[in-house]
Amino acid sequence: MGARPPTNQTRSTGTRTSGTTAARKDNFTAYKLLIADVVDDRLTAVPRGVMAAAAVMQGSRGGVDIPRDDIDRVKSHLAKYYAKMEDTAPWQRDEQ
């Protein structure tokens, strides 16, 4: 079994700016909202990471610098994780 990568080396959800080096999926700095960690040698979404990313999408911690066109896509992606946790994303609660 290989060495487990440090937490800050895991891939995550987020946005990548197309047309730049940051657009490469293997470029760790291209990811802005870290929601996953390696658990038992598998990349696993961490519920608190999903919740923290959702809070940032709503402006917590100063928000996140992503293109306006990507906001709905990122929120949709995070909402899928909320559904897997049998919960509703915060911005969807506001709509109900």
C-alpha cells in the first residue's frame, strides 16, 4: 500500500478557469472549494467540507472568487452532495 497523500493534496470540487494552467484537473491549485479527503485509500466527500463550501458560496469567509457563470454549476454540484446526506442545500432552503 502506498503512502497516503496529505490532506492538502486531495482533489475537490470547485472551479477551474478554462484556457489557463489552472484548468488542468491534476493541478491542485485549480480547486477552490475543498470537500474531499482520502479515507482508506479512497477519495471521499467529507460532510463538513461540503457544508463549509456551501457556506462560502453564500458569502461566508469572504466568499469565493469564481466566474459568475460558474456559480450555479458549483451550487448544483454541492446540492447533489446535500441530497446524498438527505439534506437540502442552504440556498434551496431559502427558496422553500
